[in-house]
Amino acid sequence: MADTLTFYTNPMSRGRIVRWMLEEVGAPYETVALEYGTTMKAPAYLAINPMGKVPAIKHGDVVVTECAAICAYLADAFPAAGLAPAPGDKQRGPYYRWLFFAAGPVEASTTDASLGLQVPDDKRGMVGYGSRAEVIDVLERAVSGSDYLLGERFSAADVYLGAQIGWGLQFGNIERRPAFVAYVQRIQSRPAAARANELDNALMAAAQKG
């Protein structure tokens, strides 16, 4: 019997990224919806993630937190979905590059920008992303010239980085450059992305009614 796959989330969180990844993988999973400040900080969940944050997954006896790590884990745990280059494939390097560029420079620079923080020009060497403008320019080049980050091959890196770009466009943290708009429209048109949105929107509506 296959290991049970459990997904801990809140529909108003980065859990939406993992939901999309799970729908791309296509393996059956259970959803546990948690609330901020209550069940998310309860002892039962703190045993899963001591940070008291979502998302997290439990696959058999394996617990994984952090969106990039979850996406990478699921891609490797379910190779039939074709969401990661195999070890030894020359595209494995660019795949890791964009996954962790998203988890590092993109995430950090977006958070700083949202908080109104700006790195002084003479301090850019102290932060991993240098400047927000540099991050955005690198992102634009990454999604230009081909359908996906790995050329014509969609991967978990597109799920993770693409979701961040999509949110940036939605909330105004990323300027609406044509390359970004076209890329987000392309990846969000995938059936798995549509299913994920429907599931999370329904979960959100149920929580509001309750």
C-alpha cells in the first residue's frame, strides 16, 4: 500500500503553491485545513512543523516544510509526473537554479519591498539579491524566449517561481512587463492550476461560511 500523503494548509497562504504542485503530481492526498493562531499553533500541528506555519506535507513517515523543498520533494517522489529532470540530466542544474533563486533572492526581495525596505546602494553586497531591480530583470530574462524555465519542458520550478510572479502581478509587487504577463497566463492555463484554484477557493468559501 502506498504511503499516505497529507497536505496541511490554509487557502490564504503559500499552501496554494503546494496545492498546485500536488494537482500536477496527480497522486491522491488528504487535506488538513488549519486556522491562523489556533489550530496552526496547536501542539498536534507543532509536532509536524514547529514553526507553526503552513504549508507542510507528511508522506508516510516523511515530513517536509518550506514550499521550494516540498515542490522538489514531490517532483522526485513521483517521477512519473515528469516535473523534474532526472539525476544526471543536464537540465537538473538550471532546474535547481530557478527553484532556489525563487526561494532566495525573489522571496527575500519581495518581502523587503512589501515592507517598504530598500537596501542602500553601498550595502547591496551584504544581501543575496543585490537589488530588487536586478532580481526583476533576471526574472524577465528567465521567462523570455521559451515557454518555460527549462525551455519547452514544464517543471516544479515553474510551479514555484511562476506562482510568485503571478502573486507579484496580482498585488503590484512586480511590474506588468509583457514577458511576465504572457508567462503567467501560459502556466495558469494548465488544468492542474485550474483544479488547484477551484479547490482552494472552495475551501476559502467554506471557511467564510463557517
